[in-house]
Amino acid sequence: MDTQDFILVLTNVPDRETGKRMASQIVAQKLAACVNISSDILSIYNWDGQPQAEIEVQLMIKTTQARYAQLEELITSIHPYELPEIIAIPLVAGLPAYMGWVKKETETP
């Protein structure tokens, strides 16, 4: 199994309830095997030329390259932000049994 087939997708949302709602939809549609929702994090950034400091939670989405386009489309359609962060990080290694589970959970019927 080639680990290049697997990615970790990150997105931040304003609160845990939003994160739970989004994660449930993502997993139910088999766009990811698992979504972890972080504790509160502080994000500092500029928006419309103004400095911002906001509490958010991060979703860590374990999926495959093959499911990325559909995952991005879903996140974009249900995300509360005008411009959501959606970043995919390729995986360079992983426990083969875990990677097999991710592949199985994201296969379309």
C-alpha cells in the first residue's frame, strides 16, 4: 500500500458544534475514515486588511487522495466561513493496518 495515496486535510471552524456537525457529514459520506476535533486554538491572521485573533477548533481529516475533490466540495458547501482554510498534507508513512482501515472506510460502494 502506497502512503502517497493518503492525506491529512486540515480546516478550522469557529466552534466544536460546527466541527461535530461537519465531521459527522464527512464520515457519513465516506469522505474520510476519521475526523479529530481539537481543543480551542487561537488563530491570528489578517482579514480585509485588519488584524484578527479568533478562537477556533481544527478538524484533522484522514482520507485518501481519491476522495479529496469531493471532500473539498463538501467542506466548501457547508463551511460557515467565506473563505475556509482547506489544506491537504501528504502522508509519508503510516501503520499499514491503519492505512488499510482508512482506505476501506473511504471506498465508495
